[in-house]
Amino acid sequence: MHSDINILADTSNLFYIGGVVRDKILEKESFDIDLTYVGNAIEYAQTIKNAEILKINEPFGTVRVRIDGQETDIASTRSEIYERPGHLPIITQIGCSLKQDVLRRDFTINTLAQNYKTGEIIDYTGGLDDIKAGKIKVLHDKSFIEDPTRILRALKFSVRFGFGLDEHTKMLRDDYLKNINYDMSFKRLKKELIETFNLNLQKAYDEFMDNKIYKLVTQKEISKTGINIQKFITEYDRLIEHSNIWLIYLATISDLANLELTKEEKKIIKDFNSIENLSLNTDYEIYNTFKNLKTETIIIYGILKNESIARHYLNNLKNITISINGADLQRMGIKPSPVYQDCFDYILKQKLANKNLTSEDEISLAKKFLINNN
Ligand code: CTP
């Protein structure tokens, strides 16, 4: 926890807010500690003894301070309106009441405030009861229209905490997905997709497909794969970059064009597209097709095309290498030429059939090959 601000400033109007209070009640660790000040947090920060102001975001009324070496963000209470549904809201007031601040938020479970000084929990929406009942409930009927990323947030919190959606919230979600407005901020959507699917939970994928939440990403009808993606990924997770897990799940949905993928993300998908229609009949073909690809691409191939080929490569072929090299062939008196590559390919084929070949075996195979082909 961060340093005690109680001894450095008047904290009567300072509150822990949102996820941190929810997580404390659930006795879970929080990813970040959000503090809000009822009033202007930027002015307030200047009254905290020994606080070093690191960063001010005037339009948002937020400030980052360092106190006793620890960095903390403090936000001003603020109210917002959505002028363009699906896009970032516009701030209408900085320093509004605590109640107005919490009423702009997504779900009742995220609206709790805890007074920094007294520890008292302020609950304007019934959030405490909903946490106890494990219910995810929106604050008003336009919540998903204004911010469709909340549909994913509901999924994320439900799988993270084992919560369920309240019936009315579910109905609002389903209505929205039937009449979806694709004029939205895909950057925010992508952030939530990453946070949801990097949890690597099959349940998230199942709900995403069964409830057609995937409609947020594509207008097409997509059918669900029968493969347990979580299990597949977990088996090979030492070979995967954790931050790419979401992409493996999402690749089962063909059209990710809206998501502004990074170069690396695009390559994972493009590489899959370039091999998906190849016919891979021999170990040599499988090895040569997969050898320079990321495991993420190979698992996508496994899910969408052929699981046993992907597994065979990862389990049996991936680590096979030949030890013979150009210097060995030169020592045999062969001048560098395209025959080197042919020779290496020949030895690789033999080694894929018998991975116990020693380096001496490779040398004798090379001699045999060169006698017949030089
Ligand atoms: N919020 C919202 N609508 C969003 C995103 C956020 O209303 N689309 C509100 C929520 O009330 C949330 C707060 O902003 O509690 C902070 O957002 P974030 O840090 O994303 O949520 P946390 O609840 O802290 O979630 P996490 O534990 O995943 O950090």
C-alpha cells in the first residue's frame, strides 16, 4: 500500500474509488489503486506535505504525485456526458459531488467509494449487495449504447470473479448486440479484448461466442470451435508471449481489420493466412512450413485447420536441428555452392525420420549424398 496521506494533508474528502474498493471487499489484489478527491485534485495535491507533483492532466483534473518515493494518481470527481455514443465521453464538470462521479460509471460493483480518513464505505447504487450476490448490473439502460466496451468489461469481470450478469443487464446487452452501432472507439474495444482474453479462460471464449459478443468485432456470423483453446494454449504457454494470448482466441474470428493491430500482431495473422491452404503431407513439409513461425501462429493453425499437425510439429519436430554446417563440408573438400543447401535438406529429411542420428552419422550421410550428387 502507499504512504499514509492522513498525516500529510486533510483527507476528509479523499476516497478510494471503484475497482480498488471492490477488490478489497472481495479480498483480491488490485491492479491499481484509484483515489478520487471531491473537488479539484490538482489544487488538493499542492496541499499534501512533501508531495512531489509529477504530472498534471488539467482537462481531466488528474494529478500524479510522489510521496515518500511512491507514486499515486489522484483524480478529481468529475461528471461526463456521451455526446457521441461509443466514443470517449466529454467532461462536463470537474469537482462535482461524489454521487455524480460514481453515477457515470459502468457497473454497481465498481461504484463503491471508501473514505480515506475514516474507512467508511459509501454505496450509492447497491454495489455492496451486488458484490455479495456476485451480480454485474449497469446503472442505467443506456450504459451499453453509450459505451459498448462495457459489454466486454462485464464479460471480463464475470469470468475474473465468477460473477453473473443481472437479467435486465443481460437483456440490454442482447438488445444492443442485435442493433449494434459500429461507429465506436475500437482502441478502447481492443484494450478490453486484450484484458479479457489474456486471462486465458475458456469460459470467456464460450460466453463471447454463445452470447454473440463477438458481434462487437465483426458483422459476420461465426461458429464456435470445438477445441478447448485454454487447454491448447496452456500446454504450450512456455513458447508463447503472454501478451499475445488474446490474439489466438480472436483469430478464430476472421475479421480483425478494425482493431488496428500492431506490426507483430498483423504478422501472426498474416503468417497463418499464408499457410492455411498448404497441403502438409510429410514431416519435412511440416517442419519447413512452421520452422520460422511464432508458436502463436502454429496454435492458430491447430485450432482452425489441423490440430494434430500443429501438435506433431510442436511435440516432435520443433527441436530437431542438424549439426553439420558449411565448415564441415569445406573440410570434406567441397567448394561452397548450392549443393550445400541440397545436402543440408537431405540430412534434415533423414533426421526428421530418425532424430537419434549423431553428428558422425550426419557426416557419413553427407559423404554419401555428395558422392551421388557432385
Ligand atoms: N469505467 C467505466 N467505463 C469504462 C471503463 C471504466 O465506467 N468503459 C469506470 C469503472 O467504474 C472503473 C473505473 O472507471 O471502476 C476505472 O476503470 P478501470 O481501471 O479500467 O477499472 P477497474 O475496475 O479498476 O478494473 P481493473 O481491476 O481491471 O483495473
